[in-house]
Amino acid sequence: MKLPKRLCENCFSRIENPRCACPVCGYSRGRAMSKMPAEDYDRRPPLSRGTRLCKRYVIGGSIGNGGFGITYLAFDLLEQRIAAIKEYFPSDLSHRDRNLCVVPNSEKCAEQFNIGAEKFFDEAEIVRKFNGNPNIVSIYECFYENNTAYYVMEYLDGVTLEKYVAEHGALPPAQVMYIADKLTMALVVLHSGNVLHRDISPDNIMLCRDGNVKLIDFGAARHYLSDNSANYTVIMKNGFSPAEQFSQGAEIDFRADIYSAGAVLFYALTANVPENPYIRMENDSAFEIVPENIDGKMWAVVRKAAAPRASGRFKSTEDFRNAIIKLAQSTSAIAVPNDRSLPAVTAEYRKPKFRVKAFIIAGAIVCAGIGAFFAVNAVKSPKVPESTEIILDSKYAGNFKIAGKIPAGELRKFNSDVEITLHFKRWEDMLENDVCGIIPVNSDDRIIREYIFAADRLSADANGYISIEDDKDDLTFVLSKEGADALADGELCFETLNLIITSADLKTAQTKHDIITEGWYEVNNAPYWINNDGGKIIDADITERQETERSTFTSAIPKQAFYEFDGDVKVTLTIGGELTADYCAVYARNSGYCHTTIEDKVYLIPESENGVPLTKTNQYGGFNVGKNAKKIMFVVPENAKEKLSEGMFFECENVEITHARLEDYIG
């Protein structure tokens, strides 16, 4: 694949004559465009235009140069679109060798380089879970090359709020309200995902030409519910960082981002950087006086958001956003001029050429010496591993409970489909003649059947339940690259039935095949009809029965009946006849590949219709039914519907179920 003709090699704008300078960025071949100081260029040169990464991205000009890396404009040959690529290249720890590899400066630097590379990848993993959000930059791909890490993100055609205010001054309140609306929407999404940005500032807010406002640069982001705030690195950006971020070990929560957002709005309204929060605790006159052209209610919201003490800010991000919405002031998008001049680093780095053949031998000797040195001092190779063994040693948590987790980062290191071999042993307390099986799911206990393939021959049901034969102690399958990406920053997990996973072997998959879908132990579906009087109601006649030695199987409520409802579903079962036996129980079972009970996926309504309490049995699951009960009621939550391979039927002991009614559950 080649770069399309008539595209500028620097900014990828369309040009009429490739021999003339680009009318957008002014680039032409042979014309020096570097604005990097000579000493910095010698130490950390960017990749040259035309360099290929991952066999699909063509490097253009550099559009950003920070202490930890360089950001390039790039053209995606596969998707035929412009993208941005960030390269991990810490200026104080590394340099680029003649083979384009980023190499630590010394053995001492190598350890710090490795730690930084992990954090660099963490940044991408955190952002990827919010891909597609209109107010947060999207990350397309992460990969290793040139002995360092890269990630590909959407190219945002626009300018930062910092640059726009520097060129145009304070913004009208209507435009600031527009930014506030988009920014608070982004914060609500981030905080609902337990992520703190920790570096919200005018230089990390992009005003795009299409009208979007996007939050960028998540290098300081952290999961604030899963991490110990005492382990956070100190982030200090004068005027925009709250007081609690100025000291190691201080307690930090979502109110830190609220402060920074309030400070950004202050900056947009006044074109002034707020004072340090500690100074403001003594004298906050800049926030106390309402500017003439700004509504007092709007100023009060900005002041509350940016209160120097956390206790004075909004109690939640939702409260902050609601306050913005209640202002009911007209908003106005910002017209950003078309500017792809790439003012940052745009110099090139090319491999040196030897003009005299005699230099080849001497050069080889020197290179051998350099190679020997860096064999000891270089960073651990970030290239695709040949294989990885992960010790899981899970404990059995119960039938089809999650047991065993493989981090998404371990899977994405292969940058391809991954062949996974699980090793396991049987649960020592499993019942005699019982079956064993496994279902791959994600961290949210969601079925990921569409991403699972066979390495050779493999059978599963519609949900991905794979039955394990008695003489097997391992299972091999393939997780697609798309499946690893879909895990975001989570894990590949496994629901198990009578199995304990001990370890997993990972390697690049050479082949993958569709899994054969089986439908063993099928139960006939009951007919059902929809009644829309007073809200949607589904009635199902489940009188058909199959007698077994111990109990009776009813016909099944089809899975589709549950999906007629958007949310949680209330199920009411009608009991026929009198209950006379000492033990009466009903088991809600999955109809499909394996007749598993799903009581752990549903919620019991505490009392049946006539006031008789219902309880779950202790040993086998199921519902204990009192002798006076006429109905059984429970709730199937939205996220449990997918656990039904084909539908739900009921195993009854000394109980006759004649009818089922489904309706929306609001509780």
C-alpha cells in the first residue's frame, strides 16, 4: 500500500502539484522546517516523513513534543484516514540510534524507561474504554516497534483552548457555556467509569473545526476507586491543579477534576490564569468580583467548581453538570480556523549513509561494540513474546462464577489473535457423574462468544459454554485481536462449572476456526403472546412437561420473550393445585447446551403474591416454596438475559407450574 498521490508528505492535505510547496502547511521536499533547538534535535530526533509503522501508518510531520514523547501526524493506509501517533521517547532517559530504535542512555536509565513505558501504555488502556465518546479523544491501536511503545489516536483538526485564548482573548459567555456543556459531559462519563483525568487544563482541551470539544492527554489519569491515592504521582500545573494534588499522599477524588474544570472556565472567561489555590485560600479577590459582562449565576457556578478547598466544591460531577444546565444560557460553538501548519517539531531523522566502502568493516566493528554494550544496558525487549505462561491458581467460587482472570494487557502484547491453553483440575467436591464446563466472559461478566474461535475443532452453545470431557485437563481456543481490544482495561475471565483453572499459556495464533454451535439437552419452547393493555405483558403457557426420576421439567420461556423488554423483567409463575409435600422447590434453568441453574443471576421478590415468603435452597440452588403459595415472583435483570442460551425452563419438585407472565420491573 502506498500513500495516495497528491497528498502532502507533511500534513497529508491534498495538493495539485507535488513539486510545489503545500498551500496548507508550506512543506516541500528539501525545505528545512525544524523549530526544535539544535541541541534537542541532536539528542531526540523525530522519525522522518515517510517512515512506516506497523506496516500501515505513514509518518508525516511532528505535531507535539513533550518530555515523554513525540506526537506525529500520520496517514492510515488501511482506513485511508489521517491519524495521530504518539511515540514513547523520554528526553532525559533515552536517545534514538541509527536503526531508529529508542534506547535507554544507561543501565540506570533502563529501569525508569521500562516503568515509563508501562505507564505510557496504561494511558492508552484507560482512554480506550471511552472510545466513541464525542467529548473524549479516541485511541485506535497500541503496539511496540523500534524498541518503544506507540499508540494511534484520532486526529483532531483544531486548536487547544490555550492557543485560541492566547490569540483571541477572553471568550464570550455563550462560547464558554458551550465548552462547559461538553466538558462536564466528558467528566460525567469519566467519573462514572471511576477514572480521574488529573490534568484538565486549557492545553488539554481541543476546540475542533467540526464544533466538537474534546478532552485529551490522559497521561496523568488514574482509576481512583481501585488505586490507592497515596500512590499517585504529584501533578502540578500552576493555576489549574487543586491544592490536594500538590502533595504526595493527599486524598484525591473526583472533586480534583471539578476544580480544574472550574479553573478552565475562569481562564476562558477572563483570559487570566487563576492564582495558586494556596494563595486563593488567603485572598480570592479574582473570583469574588463578578466581571461586568458575565451573569452572576454563571460566575457563582464557576467559583463553586473552582473552590480552593475541596469541601466548598460541588458534591458530585452530576451536580456540577446540572448546575451548568440550569443556567439555561444560550450556547455558541466556536469557529476554529483551518490551520494545519504544524508549528511544532517537523525536522527529519534519516539513517547516515557511508560513502566509502572501506568504512563498512570499521562500521561493523563499532556497531558490534555498541550492540554488545546495549545488550546489557538496553530496555527489556518490548517485541511480541513467543509465548507467555500465567499462573492463575483460581479457587472454586460456585457453579458458573468467575474463576481465573487474564489481564487484557498480557493479551494485547501479541498484537494479533491469541491462542490460549487453559490448564485445570476438577473441583474436589463435585457431584458424582456431574459435568464440567467453562464460559469465557469479560470483566463485567458479559458473554464474549463472538470473539472466541477454535484452534482446531471445538463445540459450544450460543453463549460460549464449552463442555469439558472427563479425560481432559486442558482446553485450547483462540481469542481474536478484536476481542482483546474489546476488553479495554479489563480482563478475560472464565465462568467455571466444577473446574479450577491453574494456569494459562498464551501464544500467537496461527489459525482460527469457527466454533461448532451445539444445542444439546433442548427443551421445547412454550408459545407466548403479547398483551399491551396497561403496558407490555407477555403470557406463556408452560404446561408441557417432561417427567424425570426426581422431578418434572416444564417447557421453556424463549429467550426472545425476555428481549421484548428493554430493562429488568419481572417473572410471575402460577402454581396449579395444592402443595402437600414436605419439600417443594422450583429451579430456574437455562435451556440449551447445559441445564444450569441461574438463581445467582436473578433477584427474588421477598414475598409471593399471597404473602408467603420465598427462600433459595442451600445445596442445589432453586426456590423453596411454602405450602400456601399460589405464585412465585422473581426478577431477571438486564445483564442476566444473555446468560440464557435458548431460554428459561423450570425443574419442579412436588410443584406444578401452569403459567408464566413477564412484565417490566420497576423497583
